[in-house]
Amino acid sequence: MQSVDIDQIRSLPLFATMAQENFDSLVTGAYLQRFPAQVELINEGDLADFLYIVLEGRVELYSTGNDRETTMAMITPVSTFLLAATIKSACYLMSGRTIKASRVLLIPSEDVRRVLDIDPGFSRAIVDELATCYRSVVKATKNLKLRTAVERVGNYIIRLQDKSDGADMVELPVGKRVLASMLGMTPENLSRAFSALQSYGILVSGPRIEITDRAVLVAYCKPDPLIDDMTS
Amino acid sequence: MQSVDIDQIRSLPLFATMAQENFDSLVTGAYLQRFPAQVELINEGDLADFLYIVLEGRVELYSTGNDRETTMAMITPVSTFLLAATIKSACYLMSGRTIKASRVLLIPSEDVRRVLDIDPGFSRAIVDELATCYRSVVKATKNLKLRTAVERVGNYIIRLQDKSDGADMVELPVGKRVLASMLGMTPENLSRAFSALQSYGILVSGPRIEITDRAVLVAYCKPDPLIDDMTS
DNA sequence: GGCTTCGCTTGATCCAGATCAAGCGCAAAA
DNA sequence: TTTTGCGCTTGATCTGGATCAAGCGAAGCC
């Protein structure tokens, strides 16, 4: 593994506060792997053998059942996923696949649990991480239950602009098919939602979106910090 | 506070592993309160001043926005809620109200955070509790996104029967209006869902439900341990 | 008893979003 | 260049569930 990777992982909130020797022992037992796009990493129902950390690329967490499939979350570098299953020695509730070529670090679950029991810094960091994850899922649920499809798309654009420091022109980080699934709708309806929003201050051309009148967009989508603010 | 209450709280997984003195200090600083039904306990957006523990009664967690309201979870005794907000010193993401007369213990958030930092047993228990909460929300989301309204009702009945040790006759623990909201549908549709399920092995009369043919019900509703098993 | 209230059911209609079915545009392969 | 394929759009139709609007029956109250 590159030392730059190790530094990156070490600086994640989850690993920043633990003792150096425990961090070293986790990293030593870990596997670094490269995957092309569209590779199944994990399957829901399998026992949680590893904690995953995405270093590069993008991983989609999704669930199936009743002949349907639904995207639950999108993991962007650098962050971990499947922490809860790892800690509980339980099975995964979601499946995971790469949606672009990715570099992923796998830490054996038993190592994580062992260190968790002996390192208070790590334990405290996991508490924070889990609380954050929990709140994200709650926000995602509210987003889904309290908003229409068009509003979800609009608020997604607003968030995207915020992440781009308010630039007028933003670029979609994933294909529209995947984006639709992320936002809980079909690709057809995403298309229609974009058209609908052209009357509310945006201009779409391919993967590029121009926010021509943010005030109008905001007035229509009514972003809510209790749903959209990812920092709290 | 009654000592029987204290024992009950102490035996919760969240408080079972902490040092006695820390437990005592939490309980000493706590407030025990009684509320009638339909009292607003907390409002989303407010700062998390307390960790709540429901000792008796029932508390509904719900969210509002866009002129809509949606039930997020139902808290039954004896358990805690709003742990994540408490830990992160953040604001509540959900509002809470009693739906029957309830006894609730309030522990100041700063006490929880203080003890969390000094008691490894408590910290470890919080990790488990948060992981469990996280997984419940994920399961609830899957239930909502992957199933139709009728299937959700059917699986709810199946779970209810399991909790009643497989008795043929079960009783709804909450009114149908609230139940509908819990299951993410309108009261009208809950009514229709019950009618629809009469063809699949159940018989409804008021708040009492007879499971006449569990095999048929199960075949129709296809319960999934990755959604319905609350113990994993 | 009659009267209200409230929780529930039932029927009719409406609507957001899914599904089905073409078409279109662009990029890589031939 | 043409061809194939894929991602996206557009239009038409379908459907699960919401909404609107009565009815209905049991519990409380006068």
C-alpha cells in the first residue's frame, strides 16, 4: 500500500483518534484491492467478514427483494461502509457494487472488533461515525417520504452547487440512470423532472447543469437543513 | 423514582455494562416525568438537551415538512430514543409525541456525553445500540421501498403473531389510524389492505385479528429476515 | 330514548410516478 | 462512411395509493 493511502485513511475521523499501534495492526491485516466498474463486492445476507473503505472510485449500496432493486446509498472516497454489520458480527443488509473503477481497502471484521474493545479513541470515533450514519439514513428517509420526485432532484442540484462552492455550472458526478436510482425514481421520470425544473431556474445540457436562477430554484424546492445539511 | 424503574433501566443493554458509579450519576441527574396521551415531547430542529427513555406508554417519532407529516418510528417500553442527536450535540431530526399516557425518563445530554468519554463499558454499549438503530432504519427503508402497502400490512401481522408466540388471535397494539401512519399509508388504504388480506388467511374484527392460515399469508407476503427480523 | 362524536369502512375519483414503446443522438467499431 | 449499441428523452398508457365524500356503528352524554 502507498503511504499516501495510509495517511489518507489515518486522517479519516474514524481512524484519527486511535493509538498508532492499533492503527498499524488494522492496516497490516488489511487487503488493498482494485476493482473495475460493475463488480459485485458484497451480497446482502452474507456474513460481514470485512469493513470496507473506498479509497478511489464509487460504490453503490443497493437492496433487492420482491423482484425489485433499489439504491440505498452511494459511497464516495474516502469513506467506510458496512460498519454496523461489522460491529454486530451480523449479515449485510445491503449489497454493494462498484459503479466505476475503484480502489478498496478491506479490513477483517474481527480485527475491527478486537481493536474496538481495547482502544477508547477508536471506540469513541465509531460512536460518532455510527451516529452520523444513522442520521444520514433518517434524512434520506425524510427526503423520500416528504418530497416529490421533482423536489428531490431540485434539492440534489442545490446541494451539488453548494459542494462546488456555488459555481453556476455543475456537472453530474454519475450517469443519469444511476442518479435516478439514487433519488428513488426511474430514469424516465428523472428526465421529466429535469424538464420540469427548467421553468425553475436550471438549464440542462447532457451531464452539465447551469443554475440560472438559484433564488427561484430554492423557492420552489424549499431545501431544509434537517434533510439536506450533511454536516449536522 | 421507584427502585423497580432503576432496575429496569439498569438492565437495558445500553446501561447494563457501565460502572455502577457512572450509572448512579446519570440517574441522579435525570428527571422522571408522566405525560398524558397526545403530548408533544420534542420538536424537530430543537437542540438535543436530553436523552429520553420510555418506561411506560408509547411514543411516536414523526417528521413534518412540505405540509406533510410522516411517522418515522414507534418507541415501546423500555427503550431509549434520540441517542444519536444527544451524542452529536446536534438538533433532533424528528419530533416526538406520546400516543398514550407515558412515563418517561430524561437524562441531560451533557451527562450522557460526559460519561461516554470516561466509561468504556458505556461507550461499547452505545456502539451496539447505535449499530442496532442504524440497521432498524435501513430495514424500515427497505420495507417501504421494496414492498406494496398490502405486503407491509401482512408482514406486520406476521411479526405481531411471532411476538405473541404464534397465537392464532392477535390484538393491534395501537389504533388503526396510527398503525396506518406507521406503515406509511392512509387509514383508508389500511382498511382496504385488511380486506384484501382476508383472501390470504386472516380475519379482521375490530382491533382483533385471527390468523386462519399462516401458510397462505406467508406465501403471499414473503417475509424476509433482512427486513423483518428485528433481532439481527 | 335521541343526539353527538369519533374511529373506521366503503365507494368514487384523482394523481404521481411506473411502465411500455418508440425515437433520437452520439460514440465506438467495422 | 455505415452500423451497432447504449444512454437518454419523449409520448402514451397504466396503476398503486391518495384524496374526497358519504355512510355506519359503537361509546359517551344530555
